[in-house]
Amino acid sequence: MTTRATGWRRLRRIHPGLVLATLDLIGLAIASYLSSVELRGEVPNCGPLHGCEQVALSQYSRIGGVPVAVFGVGLSLILFSLAIAWWRTNDGRLLAMHYGLSLLGVVFELYFTYLELFVIGAVCVWCATYGISLVARFLVALWVWVHRERADLALE
Amino acid sequence: MSTEPVRPLRRERRAAALAGKRGEPRRAVRQPRTFGIGLVSLGALAAGLVVVAAVLLLNGQPKAVPASVAQGAAPAGIPTAGFVLGNAAAPVTIDLYEDFQCPACLAWGTSVFPSLTRNELAAGTAKIVFHSFAFIGQESTDAARAGYAANQQGRFWDMWATLYANQGLHENGGAFSRARLDAMAAGLGLDTGRFAADFDSAAAAAFVSEGATAAQAAGVDSTPTLIVDGVRFSGSGYAALATVIAAAAP
């Protein structure tokens, strides 16, 4: 019990900005892999899970000729910068921007998941993992914002 | 309904107690404001919807199967003999297992195949032997039958290129309907009566089923699978394949 309590206390001492930055890096790695593969004109490797090929070769994998994954790289880079900047400055506006952008990404992910399930008829496990990381980033930012707001008000 | 006031959060109580100890005047602890997060959420949701709308406008609606069929052709200058593409005496044999509905096969055909044709096949270093492994659905079976029927007229590789030129956005979505396969055969200048008879023959059915059985017996579980001189090629891209072929060549 003591170990668990100490572990939890240690965990709570980690700045949430670093948690967000870690999740952003995971998203960045996935989006970078997908971008590099698609920009080379190849299809991502899903291993035994098929579906990546079909999603990657569908008309929905590109927006205006640019692979969707490239936009994912851009979003993850911006989110990562915001998370690091928030960690260093504690400026709540940076957290708000991270929250807003990750929510925007979640809306797009919902649309893309709908396309995968009901239009393309295949699920790309890489895209799904990126989507999960985005939802996690949104939830962490939401949780932190709500708790910070309460704590700030209590300290007024 | 309770009339008791809302109990403040523990942090709020602690902060209020701390303020009391410092002799600061105690202020009523307000309930957390949520308009900030609400406003940002609304803005992000609106922006998300704008992005989705823009994507819909840029990409357009899902495309239906086009009315006309596209024409493909076997690579010029490369000898063909039945399901073999390249010089029959080439020292290296690439066994190619494909399903005509497989998007990765289409990607391989547009990314790796052209370089392979220009170099190893043109030089006579390697040859490709096609094997049907139709497993995605009825239209895979029908496309494989079309390949068999075209081969009966010595035009398999023209049909191979034509089938990939007409691969649909959705599997079993009508891209390889019987009418379209007949149109592809007509477009290639095949004897359509003979094509139809061969397509419907028991031999065509056997070609498809025996192909799938043989593929599975060879350990093939996905497409495209390439086996270079008996060794499964596990890399990707032309450069890796060229290296394997160079190593296999005497």
C-alpha cells in the first residue's frame, strides 16, 4: 500500500505538460511513418492485420493531393511545441490551445473513422492508434484544465 | 431537493483555511467557471466541422464505378508465354501470387513492377510466373477467371494490366462485374464468344480453386507474395527486390 501511495504521489508530481508531450511524440512517430511510406508511393505495413493498404490507397487518404498523415505530422508537431511551452511557462493559454487543437483533431478522427468503417470498409491499425493517442491527449488536456481551473479559483 | 450549500472541494477548503491562518479576509469560494473551456470547446468543434466540410468539398463524394473500362497492356518488348512474363530461360524465377482486388497488389504493380520490367526482365535476368490467389470475394474469383480466359487466347498479361487499371475503390463493389470483364475482353480485342465460354468453363473454376489451394500449400497467406527462386521475399520496394535477384543470379 505504501509503495503504491508513494508511486501515485510521484506520478502526480510529473508535470502534465510532459505527459501531453509524450503522447504528442507517440502521435508524431506514427504520423511520420505513415507520411514517409505514402510519400514514397508505398503502402503501410499492417503485419497480419489487413486494412492499411486499402485505406492508404483510397481516395480519402489524401486531401488536395497531400496524404492525411502529413497533416497529422503538422498537428502533432504543433501540439508537442505547445505541451513543452506550457511545461516551461505554465501559461494556461498554451494548455487551452493544446486542448482546442486536440479536440479539433478528435472531430476529424471521428469523421475519418466513419469513412473507414462505412465507406472504405477497412480499418488501418496505424490510423486507429494515432486516433487513440489524439483522444488521450484531448482527455488529459481536459482533465488538467478542469482541475487547474478549480484549484486556481480556490487559491484566489 | 436538498437546500444545503454545495460542499467545497478539499483543495478549496485547504486554501480557505490557509487564508484564514494568514489573517487574510475570507472570501466566498466561487464555483469553478466553465465558460472558458466551453468557449474553446465550441470554437474547436466549429473549426473541426469546417475542416471536415472542407475535406468533403476537396475530395468530393465517393466515386461510383465508372461506366467505361480502362485499357491496360503488357509491358512492351518483354516476351510473354502464358502466365510467364520475361525470358523463359532467365536464371531467376519470381513466383508472384496475387488477387486482382488486392490494393497492395495494385500498389506493387505501379511502384515496383515498372522498375523490375525495365531492368531485370528486360535484361533477361529474371522472369515472373503469375499465380492466382483469389481470396477477397466473388469479384476476385471472376477477375481470376477473366485472367484464365484471356490466357486461353495468349493475352494474359494484357488482361493482368487491364484488370489492375480497373480495380475498384471498394472490394466486390462492381468493378469486376461480368459486364465490365466482358467489356475489358472486348477492349483488348479478344474473341468475346470464346472468352465467355472459357470464363464459364469448369477449367476456369479449377484454375481459381487450385490456385488458391496451391498458394496456401506454398505458405502464402497474403498478396502480393513474391517467391524468388524458392525463397519468400520479405522486403519492400524495388531496391530490396533487385538486391535479392542479383544475389540469386549466377
